[in-house]
Amino acid sequence: MLRSYNKLQKNKNRVFVKTNSPEHLCDMLGIRPTRSRLILLYEIMSRKTPFNSEDIVVATSGGSAGRATVFRNILLFKEIGILREVDIRQDSIFYEYNVDNHHHHIVCTECGHIEDFDVCDADLLIKDAIKQSKYFQLITDHSFEMFGICKVCQNRIGV
Ligand SMILES: [Zn+2]
Ligand SMILES: [Zn+2]
Ligand SMILES: [Zn+2]
């Protein structure tokens, strides 16, 4: 158990091979493909935008996984790197499937609608940050979320 956990820890921060199969993913990570995990992974992999644990509970209710199981498995998935956290300034923690598709988000501050934004121009910024930094010469990751008002809300509230 400990050995496989250490192996999983090494996977953390690693970009996963893209797969559409929850079974294949469990196999690659060396975790047991229980029925509730497969249901959860299927749901997570089909999500196009970040979600919180509650969304997944609602979406999979009627499945075999109870609320506590969903929350526990989501923490496990985060721990082993299947999920990454996305900070969209909500009360709850949002996650998304951690595959090799580096991107950023635009979040509507009125209705919470989230859109992926695929362009990343961070190289220059990172170079400047390193140049200015007293304590760092190695940047390994970054996140960047934009906040605005979506077109629907803009029309509704008339700004
Ligand atoms: Zn909106
Ligand atoms: Zn995203
Ligand atoms: Zn980026």
C-alpha cells in the first residue's frame, strides 16, 4: 500500500497521457477501478469546464457512490494529480481534469459562467519575473484566471 502510494506521489504534477477510458486511467495510476471511481472518472473526464465536488455529487446521484465517497475520491484524485485546482474566487474549491492541455479561464463575476481560454503568452512574463526575483530562478508552473461579465449578463444588467 505504502509503496503504491509513493509511486502515486511521483505522478503528482505529471501530465497524464490523454485517455478517454476511466479503466485505462486507473490502470496507468495503479489505483483499484472500483465501480464508484469509474463512474466519477467518467463524469470528470466529460466535463468541459471546472466543477466543484457538489456538482459531481449531483451529476452522479443515482449511481452507487454516496456523497462521502464522492468527496473522498475527489480528494484522492487531486492528491495523485488526476485533478488540478482552479481558483475562480468561489466559496468552494473548483477542479478540472489534469490532462496536458495548458490553458486559462475567463469567469463571469455575475453568473459564474466559465470559458476556457487557450492562448498562453506567459513566457515573457516568466522571464521578467525570474529577472526581477531575489529568491527564484526556476518557475515550474503558473495559473492565470481572468474575470469579467459575460454577454448574457451584460445584456441583462445593461452595462
Ligand atoms: Zn454571466
Ligand atoms: Zn479549463
Ligand atoms: Zn499559461
